[in-house]
Amino acid sequence: MKLQDILLQRSENKCELCGSTDDLQVYEVQPQDNPNEENSLIACGSCRSQIDKKAELDQSHWQCLTGSMWSEVPGVQVIAWRMLNRLRSESWAADQLDMLFLDDERLAWAKATGDHENDGSVDLHRDANGNILQGGDTVVLTKSLDVKGSTLNAKMGTVVKNIRLVENNTEQIEGKIEGQVIVILTKYVRKQG
């Protein structure tokens, strides 16, 4: 039986963190070498995007951990510990964290990514007005830009369609202007529509 089938059967086709039945996928808890039932879980899209810091942390969503942190699945326990640490400024999360016990091996695994040292803030690509940008969005330049190494001058008001987010740098996006792919600073664009 495939890992996904085993996990779906174990989770009764629900997110093992919040209980949602929407957009379920296998989530491999890092770091790991070989995905298995111990270090993987079924998670919904909302949980996955917040765990991976691709969406704002919604503390009311994570109150589900008051129940799921008691799971016997090591991967669920580790994610619960990491998320409760990110939310530790909330009194309810701090209380739950005080009750959650991980043995030395699981605690070392939970700390391995260093994620628990971060607060709940998420670094997202944002335009000049603070709007969240996503891959495929259309933006408008708020400033005329000279493109380094090129004679191209991108004028203020130029529309750039189907942008791509630069991974690991929330201040940059890529877009095509006059058939040329260029890197644009997010502070010089405004999301359209």
C-alpha cells in the first residue's frame, strides 16, 4: 500500500492537524531521509501553507492543536510543537506548549529546522501598498526603471503580467517586459485588480 493511502486511512481522510477535509496531501515533516508513517502526515492546504510560511499565521485556525497535539503520530507531535512555539506569544498556545511533552529524540527533531525560534510573522512578497503578491499576478510599475545590462527602460505605468516570485527573496519578482525577463523590486510595483 502507498504511503498516501496508509496515511489517508489512518487520518480517516481528514487533516491530522485541524480536521479539515479540503485539499489533503501528504506532508513530510523535515528533516528526514525516508518518508514513512512516523515522519509524515495528512495536512490540508491551509495548514501546509501556514507551516511553510506561504500564508499569514492565523492563530484562531491553530487552536485545533489543543486536540491534535495529543496524537500518537511523531510527525504530528513535532509540527504541533513547532506551531505552538511560533504562537507562544498567545497565552493559550503557551499553556498548551507547557503540557506538550516530547522525548529527547523527538524534541531534537522538532528543533532541527530552527523554525521554533521564529515568531509567528511570515515573510511574503508584498507590493508597494502592502498587498500580498502571488505567482501569476499582474502588476503595474510605480516607478520608471532602467534595466541593468540592457537598453530597456521600463516606464512607470507599464503592466507586467504573469509574474514569478523570486524564491528566498521576498523583495524581488520576475516579469517580462518587451519580451525580456527582468528582476523587479516589489517596492516598485502595485498589484492590479
